[in-house]
Amino acid sequence: MKQGWKTAGLGLGAAALVAAMPAWAQTALVKAPDAAQQATMVNKGDTAWMLISSALVLMMSVPALALFYGGLVRTKNMLSVLMQVFMIVSVAALVWCCWGYSIAFTSGGDNQFFGGLSKAFLIGVSGSTYAATFSNNVYIPEFAFVCFQMTFACITPALIVGAFAERVKFTPLIIFTVLWMTIVYFPIAHMVWYWAGPDFLVDAPTDYGFLWGKGALDFAGGTVVHINAGIAGLVGCLVIGKRVGFKSEPMPPHSLTMTMIGASLLWVGWFGFNAGSNLESNGVTAVAFINTFVATAAAAVSWAVIEQVVHKKPSLLGGVTGAVAGLVAITPASGFAAPMTAILLGLIVSPICFFFVTTVKNKLKYDDSLDVFGVHCIGGIIGALGTAIVADPALGGQGVIDYTQFPAVPAASYSIGTQLLVQLQAVGITLLWSGLVSAALFYGLKLTMGIRPSKEVEVEGLDINEHGERAYNY
């Protein structure tokens, strides 16, 4: 059966393995295997890793993101942020199973912008159906793939809420989540990550998403997750408006302890996010793992150094923000970079994000409460463009795979300039589509049911007014 999976090419590991096989073993590869044949091509280690990775990515949303965001808001809004993140994850999981998986990861035929509904409500998906990986004749149970991708669909809309935290009504936010996922997230995931699979592409040379076909590289979600959510967050904070008292009264984080715990859990969970995106447990998985580790460390150090220079005091908030920026930047490049270029990417992204969350935000006077745009969108853009550079084998990168041949082989050549143009297209399309649709959705909700609470409610806090309870009862 045909399935669609991530990235136009990711690493030399699979192809190098095939090239090293004796001739008789290479000819034994099965082209376009059926379900019965795929069942013999499943490795328990791959399956176990994918299920563990799915749990790690879920942990990134709840509790990690919820605590990270919750600690940054004021006491009166802590519970509202926890509730928003928790329920977005819950609703997103249901939407994913009902129609999201099918739209994102089934063939759209001649349409390369979104899939069909052939697997809506997970019709045809069972314990005996399988999903392709990036290696010829290597498969994982389809439910493992469904669960893994579901966690990405859960965390992406949850990221958005940080941009307008402390001033959004709960019910309109949930309605926005369902609509945004359907119109924005699923189609972009399809465009970037869907393809027929290494055993099928030769016979189905046009069965892929639009940006995958262009050759866009996004190992684990720089465009699909971070740029996508980041630009939606910026649009949301502009449409909803600034918090009451913004720039006229102090709004310090109420618990940087919780924020640090959340950031640390994000770092741990991100190994599932990035290394899990290889869909197998092999050498490329280890590449993504170490790159995720060192790029994050470099970005945290880089941000602390900047604050030492600018403010004479490195802050915990700055350190964990830098770590998140590093995680965001390495996400699209994690399976392509070498550890030293990953470190460089981490060192570079923090100064740029620092500039946006301080200078640019203050200059333009928009109220991105928790710097979703400045960290996730900007960091995602740096990572997406940087992927074109760090993937170059001449710089120690993993290169790309030519899946138009069976078995797949390493691409004959690699051009940073050519790849950079492709990455720019992917970034531009994501910014344009997510930005425009998000604006339409936010304005639609604002003009109909209203998306912002009254001034009185906002001043008193969302916890007691939206949810009838408080995070803390003294």
C-alpha cells in the first residue's frame, strides 16, 4: 500500500546501507510490496522507538508547553493557559483521527495541496496496515505513524496561544483551533511531508505534496510546525489587540521555576520530535538526536552571553528562551546537519531571535505575549533556510536521497543555492497561507461571537471568569 511520509531526502544512512549490500541482497528488494509482504518488513526496534517518540512529543505539549507558557503569565491567568493547552491537545487528537490524518497523509490525486478523505475516521487503518519509512522495504505499523503525527498536530495549534495569552476567550479559541487545523495545518503538512514512499515513488512519480515535489527539506517541522504556528500567533495578537495595561504596568512572569521545568521537559521531549522523525531507529536517528542536543545547548549559551553583554546579567528566562530557539532552529535541519554545523546554527539563531523579541517588538509595539513569533516563526525561518546550508555533504551534512530510483541512492550532486531557493519557496508559502487564513479566521470570530473578553474580565483574570477556578487558592 502507498503511504506518504516526511521529507524529500534525509540522510545517506539508508542509501549507504543499500549500496553496501551484496548484489544478491539488492535484487531481493521487493518493489511496491503488498500488505502481507510489508508485514515481514517491520522491525520491533523501529516500532518501539516510534511509540516512545510519540509519548515524548505528547509530553512536549502536556505538561511541558503548558508549564512553560503558564509560568510566563500572571498568577490570575495561569490556569487558563493550562486549560487552553490541555484542551487544544485533546480536541486536536480527535480532529486528527476524524479527518486530519486523511487530509495530510493520503494521496490527493492530481491535487498536490491536500489529501483526500479515503482514511477519514481511520477507515482502512488497522493493526495489519503499515506505513513506509525512508528506507526501501522498511515499514512500521500504520497506527504507530498515526500516533506520532498526531502529536505534531496537537502541539502546533497549542503553540499559537502564547502570542495572545491572557486575553482570549476559551470557546472561540477552540473553534479557531478546529478551523485552523483543517484549513492550514493539514494542507501544509500534506504539501511538505506527503509522498508515495521509497518503494512506490518510481511507479507513482507525481504522487507527492507540492513542496515535497519541489524538494523542500523539513526533517521535523520547521515550516509545518514552527513557522506555521508563529505567523498565526502574530496575526492573532494583532487582531485581538494588546493586553490591558501593556507597557503601562508591569507584567512579569509569575513563576520562572515552572517555566524552567517546562523548557527542560521540552528539550527532553524534542528528542522524540526530531530523532523520531526519521521513522526508524538507525544511524540517521542518532544524527538527529545529537544535533538536537548540541544545537539547543549552543543557543542557550549564546542567549546568555548576549544578555551578559547587553544587560550585564544573564537571566534564566533568557537561557530557556535561547534553548527553545535552538530547538526550533535545528528542527528542520536535525537529520541533515553535522554536530558542528548544528552548534553553529544554535549560536546564530539566538542573536536573531533576541533582536526580534526585544528591538523589533518594542519598535513595532505589538503584544506577542510569550514571543511566539519572535522565537518560533523567526527561529523556524532561520532553521529552514539554514537547512539548505548544513545539509551540504561538503560541510559534513547528510545530503539527500534520490527516491526516483529503486532502490534509492544518494543524489548525484548538491547545490546550496538551488536548495536555498526551494527553502525560500516553502517559507514564503507557509507564511502567506497561514497568515492570510489565520487573519480571516480571527476576524471572523471577532466580528461574530467575539474572541476577546471584556476589560473587566481581563483585569480580574481569565482563571476565575472563564473557568470558575483559580490556579492558586491562598
